[in-house]
Amino acid sequence: MNSTAEALSGLRSPTWYEGATRWTQLTLVEDDPGSYDLDFWLGVFDETRSNATCLSAGGYVAYYPSKIPLHYVSRYIGDGDPFGDLVAGARQRNMHVVARVDPHAVHADVAAAHPEWISVTAEGELRRHWSFPEAYVTCAWGGYNREFMSEVIREIAAGYDIDAIFANRWSGHGVCYCAHCSTDFRLKTGRELPRRRDPFDPTWQAWLGWSRDVLTELVGHWNGIVASERPHGRFIPNIGNSSMLDFALDEVKRYCPILFVDHQGRTGVVPIWSAGRDGKRMRGVMGDKPIGLVTSTSVEEKWRWKDSVQSPEEIRMWMIDGMAHGLRPWFTKFNAKVHDNRWLPPIVETYRLHAELEPVLSKLSPTAEIALLDPSTTLRTWHSDDRDNAEGHELGFYHALVEARMPFDLLSDLVMTDAALDGYRLIAVANAAFLSEAQCDMLTRYVERGGALVTSFETSLYDEHGVQRPDFGLSRLFGASVAGPTEGPVKNTYIALDGADHPILRGFDGASRIMGGTRRIPLDVHGVSEVPFRFVPHFPDLPMEEIYAREPALEPAVLARQVGKGRVVYFPWNIGEIFWEVTNADHSRLLDNAFRWALGNPARVQSAGPGLVDIATRDGAGQISVHLVNLTNPMMMKGPIRETIPLRGQSVSVALPSGATTATARLLVSGQVPATSLQGGRLHVDLAEIHTNEVVLVEFGP
């Protein structure tokens, strides 16, 4: 420690990451040395109140005078050391420093000298880079990472005042068919490398497991190298919110004190709440481990305008939604030469907001009464590039919970325990098709103890290896068994209200039937259940004259039942998936009704008002915070956002804990003191206006 400031901020200590809460990443390009403005970037550190930085160091291009043979040093570096200059400037500001390496590609001379380091295609060709054919793509599982990059990591850790090494694009780009991978995979599995990415193929599953083991061991190896040079230092792999499934989670938790979600922005149809989902998803696996959200200043579309500038409102709202759900802000700028500085003001503003909220919110812990089960056992059998295709069910449930203004967590089924489940009143399971017997037993015990379960479609129909069961693993909870093969996809389907008076039917006045799904499972009902909706037998959608029902609605489309001390709602059709695709308002209402009926008693935190709001709640001693993020925007589902549309007429209601008789509220973003009233053990708070976001801090006492 060199100063009192260092001691206070934990600089160079084993817990340095605790103080690394606002990040600036500068990703250099080869011609930056000698042509970028160092003082500008040091000023950015100051203006954004950044307390940590990630800086390009080596790998494909070295930005320091490396002594390692074949480690390509920028031809513009001259006698300089741009990486060292940036490290020194950051340390002068008492910032934490992480060095970035990129091992995914090499220049032609490396490929010529070591062809065994290069990824090989299924056709047996050395793989040229898809974007820059003069370069070659490396094999992630062999000697390049294990030998060459280990030298690079050691040289950087030994030579520079850093806290960690951070690696981009280090974990491979699909199956590599090089001699090393072929031999090692055959030796460890007895199989040949897979030729297709089929989640039900045992060879594909074996490759995923082999890759997971090799890469996880590599994380430990690199971590040991960094720690040997800097005892407080660590290696931190760059992982996405689902690619974390490509590693052994217990080992990642052990090696990595802090992690980062590389979800830099939206592309295509992606809701703005996806940033917050990243935070929930990582917390649902990693617990309270610090997590940062990497946000790009550029447009994140498949056409990769990497030196462009995203709209200020899009940058601001992406960061804010992530922050609301516990993610530490991290922005990344590609190219140190600034051709367009419109990205800077929204980052300065958002980082200042984070700095203002941090003293209060950092003392509170995320809390929720509902958890949406993240079907990790199912998703990890898919390649990371394909997982989006398997997530429609969960995304539909997620969006329905946001529309319902219900605060909720994500909980991975890989880390699910009895104790973790008991922290929630309701578990929503959109379509966890692959579940082990132990996982099924855990959910059954949870409901019998008094927990609520809302689930749908093929949940528990397969074991953890993707082998179909003869019946649901959760058949006893559903009160029903599989009566035939899954039907669909079909068009023009409907479910009919059965006429009974049930809370799940609320809000459908004037309708005798609503839209159904596109796939369903025939059931043999053997338990006592209420059936608010029944399937209308499928009928044609053309010719127009044939569009009418031929048979009465008999088979159950919704089962609602009491099991032990808990409640269960089961939809034997793809309601989450079809809601995500179509976003039909009736499906949103149906899910909302199911969640509320299953919960039974009113939710602890309630919110009302026009518009769409993403809500996060935190608890502390005598306090609860309710963070409301204004998602009401024509560009909410597909960016970029052009402007923020303020919300008016909003309210929040919080149930006070037992023994509390007094309560006050203040607004942390606007600084206002809102109108409140205390009625029936609940504090009601009126909000005159929400711009981008607001935090209601409720403080209560006896």
C-alpha cells in the first residue's frame, strides 16, 4: 500500500474487486500507438468517476514491447509503451487495472511456424479468420492457449502493475478438428468429434462436457500464473450470460472473484430489460459475486459497425436497467482515436447516477418473492450460438412477469437447493424440459412445504441427459400424465373458458375463448384439479368457410390444484414460447392471473400506473428499496431508443414487516419527498413522474 487512499479503496489487495464498481475499457487498434490522445482518456477516467479500467495489452497484437518470440507487437509502437502509459495514468488516479488479452487469432507467421496451434475445419483446412482472411483462428483447447498464451500472461503480470488478466474470445469458435482435439477427445470419451450440433446427440453432449473440462482447467492454469506473479491477482474469463454454462460453475466461482457479462447492446428484437436479465441470470448462478455489464459505445448489429456511436438514450437505458438489477457499469470503446464523442455524455451522466446511488444501494441485498427457474440443465446441451433458439419459453414468462410488475429473480436449476427454493413464495418454470430425478424431487418437496409452482409444456419430460421419460418427472405435482405424443405445430388453436368462477378467469369478460398455442401435450388427468380453460379441438384455418369448431372443448388447457400446502398451475402447451413470439395480451393476462392465484396472498411490493416498468427490490436493516425502470417506449422491444418518455401517475405499495408501525419514503433519483399514506400495514407511495428511472427508499420502524 502506497497511501491512505490505496488502503481505503483496497488497491492491490486480495479484495481489490470490491471497489471496482465503475469501469472504463479502452480496446486499442493497431494504429493507436502514436496517434491517440492519452490525456483525453485520462480525462475520461476522471469525468466518469471510473474506479477501474480494462486496457488492451496483448494476444493478437501487443501494445507493449513484448520480448516473446512470435508475439506480434504493433508496428506503430516505436519506442513507446501505450499499455504501460495507460496503466500508470490509471494507478495515479487510484484505479484498479485489468489487462486485456485476445487469443482468438494470430498472424500468418505464427500459423506457418506452428500450424498445430490453428483451428481446423471439418474439411481439414486451417481456419482463416472469417473477417480478416490474412489472419488465422486459433485452437482454444491445445498448445496455443496452454503454452504460448501462458507465456504472454506471465510476461504481462510480471511486468505491469495490474490486478488481473481479462481474456476476450478465448474459449473457441465451434468444434476444432485439429489433431490435438481429435486425439484428446477420443482418448477421454472414446468417440470421434461431432459433425453436427444436436442437443440430443450423445456425441455432441460428450464434446460439450470435454470442452467444459478443458476450458475450466485452463482458467485455473492461467489463474495460477497470474497469482504467481501478483499474489492478489487473478485471471478473469470473459463470459456471456449463457456461455457461463460452458464451464464448470463451481470452479469458476472458486477462481474468479468478479465476472463480467459481455452483452454489449441490443441487436434485432431484444427488449431493453435484457440488460437486467443478465444481472438476474448471473446472480441466479453465482450468488452475490460482483458482476459487471459490458456495454459498447457502438451499434451492436450483425454488420458490426464497431467504430460507430450508439444513440445516447440507448446507452443510458441499457446501463440503467443493468444497474437496477445489480450489474456494475462497464463501457467499452473500440479505437482510442475519437471520431465522434456523442457516446461520452450519457456515460458520464449514468456513471454519476451510479456513484450517487451506490452508498445506499450497496448496503442492501437483492430480494424477491418470485423466482423464474433458469433451465440451465436444458440449455447447456445447446451450443452457445444456438441457445437463443431454446429460450423462447423462458423469455415469454420473463416478459409476462415484467408486464405484471412483479419483482422476481432468476434461479438456475444447476444450483437449485431446498434452501434456495424456500427463499421464494413462487417458482415459475417456463419449460425446463431436462430435469434430473433429484431436481424433480426438490420441486415436489418445495410445493408440499407450501411453495407455489407455475409451469408449462414439456417441463420434466426428459431426464438430465435428454432421454425422454414415459411420463413427466413432475406428474404427481401436475395431477396428470402424458397421454400421447406432443402435438404440433398447428395453427388457429383456441382454449375455451369453462364457465366456472375461478380467479385465473378474471379479465376475460366478453370472451368465451381465447387464442391457444401451437404445440400441446395430451393429458390423462388423475388428480383433483380445477380446469379454468379447456382445449378447443383444432380446426382448419382455410378455406374460410371451414373455420369453425366441430367438437366441444373437453381436454384441460390449464390445471390449477392444491398439492400439500402449496399450489400448482400447469399449462400443457407452449404458452411462454407463443407469448414471446406473438405477445398476445390475453396470454399476458392469463399468466398474470396464474402467478397471482398461485401466490395466494398479495405480493409484498406492488406497483400500479400506466406503461411498462421493470422493478427490482432490495432489502436491508429497516429499509427496502424499489427501483423502477421506465421501459415505456416505442423502441422498448427493438432499439435503439431515441428519447425517454416520462411516466406519470405511478404508485408503489410496500407491506411493512411484522412489528413495524411507522414508515417514510424518499426518492433517490429525483431527490423528492413523495406523498405517502399508511393503510392496513402497507405504505402507499405516489410518484409524480419517472423519467428514466426512480428508486423509492422505504424506511420503517416500530
